[in-house]
Amino acid sequence: MDWLNTLVEKFTDLLRWWAIIAPWERGLRVRCGKHVTEFGAGMHLRFPLLDRFYVQSIRLRTADVSPQTMTTLDSHTLTIAGVISYSINDLRQLYDTLHHPDDTIVDMASAHVAQYVSVRGRADIEPAGLQDYVDERMDLGGYGLNGGSFRVTEFAFVRTYRLMMANRTRNTYDPVSTDLYEG
């Protein structure tokens, strides 16, 4: 049944000679696979089979920075999570430079957080200082984005416990192990 829905969508796509872009969106039209034009809000002519439209919201976005557990310079364990906000400034530049903007920006922010924590002791780490550090280093202009504002949502020094268990069973078919475990 999915093939029927796909067929109907493709057929109706052939009959649609327009693309509508909302005021909070920007669009890119790719004609014949190589000529790219950026469009703002409004209704735009579209030639089926020749044109593809890519439409994106340019409003403020946020992405969650997953919790990271790191060790400070003085061997304390710290868990940090946050959010990073940004908006699209130049849609063409964004499409030319990044494949998954959210993933890339989150990874960049996580790297800056780890860099900040790894060279400081527990007494020198505070959320406001971390936020300022990451904000100063997030340069998103080269990707067609504005912002890069990082905010800490979780911040906790934690005590870690390592649980160790002896290997109670061995794989008798393991070619590396020559002894059998009996017990």
C-alpha cells in the first residue's frame, strides 16, 4: 500500500507548479540539479521535473547537549548537560557546509565543554564561566548560522563507583582460551 501512496504523491507533485514559503522560512530552488537560487517568503514558480525546493525555518532553534561525565584536572568527576540555541542566517551557506547542523553544533559545544573542564580544578569550574567559555568559541558564522548560545541545564559533581566482577564463565569455544573453567 505504501507504493500506492508514493505513486499518488509523485503524480500530484507533477501537477504542482508552485512552491509557497512562509514568512519565517527561506527556500532554495535547485534547477536541473546545478543552478541554486535562494527565495524568501511568498509563492514561487516551480517547473516540475526540473526544480526541487528545499524549505527551512529560520527561527530560533535549540538542540540538547547530552550529559557528559568528565574528570577535572584535580580528578573530580563532573556531569554536565546543556542546550545550545542558534538560527539560520544564510540558507545557501548552511546547505553548502553542513549535512546535519544539530549534530555538528552539539558536537562542537560538547568538545568545548570538555576542553574547559579538562584544564581546571573543581574550585575553578562554575556554570556561568563554562557558558561564557563555550559562547566565545562557538563560531557558527562560517556555516550560515547566528547564535551558538550555550546554557547549562545540569551541573553536578558526582562520586563514581566502579563495580568489578570476575568472569564466572568462559566460552569453551574461544580459540584464544586454552583452559576450561570448571565450577
